[in-house]
Amino acid sequence: MSTAPLRVGVIGYGLAGSVFHAPLVAATDGLVLDTVVTSDPARQAQARAEFPGVRIAASAEDLFDEGPDLDLIVIASPNKTHVPLATAALTAGIPVVVDKPLAATASEARELATLADGSGTFLSVFQNRRWDNDFLTLRRLLADGELGEIQRFESRFERWRPQLKGGWRESGAPEEIGGLLYDLGSHVVDQALVLFGPAVRVYAETDVRRPGAEADDDTFIALTHANGIRSHLYVSATAAQLGPRFRVLGSRAGYVKYGLDPQEGALREGLRPTPGTPWGEEPEHLWGLVGSGESPLTGGGIPVRTVPGDYPAYYAAVAAALREGGPAPVTAYEAAHCLDVLEAARRSSRDGVTVEL
């Protein structure tokens, strides 16, 4: 088996490509960032400055012309391009990672999964928030049974962005797949499904709060899981006061955690994960609390060390799967289950009903 690094092409060099995918690929043992696709001259210059020697392609078509030279294509371009580009890569027999959401519908996601299965080609979806520090901590607490029987899971991914930024993410055009339901909602729903299993019932409220906004910017999703646990999920760009990232209530104790995982901020600042150097750590004053009580200030409980976040684990798992034939770290079928919920949430909000899955 060849030990040469696997050559990776990244399509798109906006937020997803430049902050997440390109740096994480370049930092992964066994992978090498070979090509970046962007037609924007400023982004081309940025990619060359950040990754000397990287090849630049102006279009996805140019990249696919060189496809046989690549071992993996990462699709980090706007949402509406995910399905056609993933289809092209899989049809060419090239392994592919697609940023979330994989598609606009669960049906499209399952079609891509079927295409990958039929050709024996690797397909995975980038759900980095499975490697957030608070999520990893909660998984450990659940595995250890420290909270008892879980009754309710509250998850908030809130921001205070009263001014519109523009661009396709805030577009109301259906083909753009914009709005928070499919953006941050993809993360919080995926996390809830991983933690507590399939949902059988969905209720949602999606609102457009900011003047001039076209897509949902303040959304609530309530899930009832097959095991009876309830998940209350909030995503917002209009939260003037931020709630806890997690509030998990169990029969024995609860877990409350404020603040976002520090990895995105570190990547935005140009920091990179390096072997032997701490990564994803947060200071003790940000640790969450586990316990019970009625204190109006803390809710009771003691600080519990937050497990370091580990975004590099995603691409390490991708590299291992490509080398050894193992499973994808996030599958297209899992993405389809998430999209089932997001589609149900859209219908629930639109029609004012609770949707049974």
C-alpha cells in the first residue's frame, strides 16, 4: 500500500473552505492540500499566501479535468452546488467530503448515498460540531451515567447579529438553501440525533426577525425522540442575551455549559492544530456545571473539566477510511436522517402543525 500523502482538492474558499477545510486538511497526517478552487482573485491570493505551493483552479470543471490526480475532493462551495458537484465527483469515482447540509432534501441525500454505494466510492459529510468540546464532554457524562435518565436536552446556537451581512446564506431564494434552519440547524439537529437517537415527532417555529431579511434568522425546533427524550433546539442571529449552549436535565443531575467551542475562533485567527501542542482547550472558568439544586445563580453543581475539542479527528478519520477502507466518520445516510427532521421542521412552521416521522 502506498504511503504517499493523499492529494486533496478543496472547492470553495469562503468561510467553510478557508477557515475549516483547507487548514484541517493541511494539518492532517497522510493528507496534503493539493488544489484550491476559487474564481475570486483575492481568495486565490489568500490561498497561495496561506498554503505556498498549492495549485489554484478557477472552476470546478478545471478541477474535474485533473480529477484522476486527486484522491479526495472536498466540496465547501455554496449549498446549492453540493448535489451537482458531489454527483460529478462520485460519477468520476473520486472520494468526496461535502460540507453540511449535504442537500436540500433527504431524498437527494439518499440518492447520493446510493450513487456512492453503487460505485464503491467514499462519501462523507462534514459535521465538525460532533467534535466540539461541549459535545464531547456531554457524551462522556452520558456514557458514565452521571446525569441519570435524561429527560430534556436543550441546545442553543445563538448569535447577536442585528445587521444583515448579505450573501447567499441570508437569501430567501429556495434554490440557495439559505437561512438558519439549514445552517446552524443542521448542527444542533445532528447533535441531538447522535446523542439520543431518531426523532419521531417534530414541531418548529421559524421566524424572520431582522428588517430586510429574507430567510429565517430565529428558529426553534422541538424533537421527541423514539426513546421519549425531548430535545429543544434554538438557533438565532437575533439573541441580544445568549442562553447556555447546553442545558441537559436528567433524573440524577443536570449539565449546564455556556460559550462556544474555541476551535473556530482559533482557526479564524490563523492558529493551526499541531502534534504535541494543546488544541481545543478552554480555561477553567468556562467549564460547565454538573449537579442539582435551586441556586438562582448557578443552578447548583460543580465545575467539570471540558474535554478538549477535536476537529482534526474528522479528517484523521477520513484519511484512515480512505487508506484502510473503514467507515466514514459521518455518513450520507446520517445526513439524510438530519434532513428528514429539517424538512419536517420547515413543514411544521409553515403549516402550524406537529409532524410525525
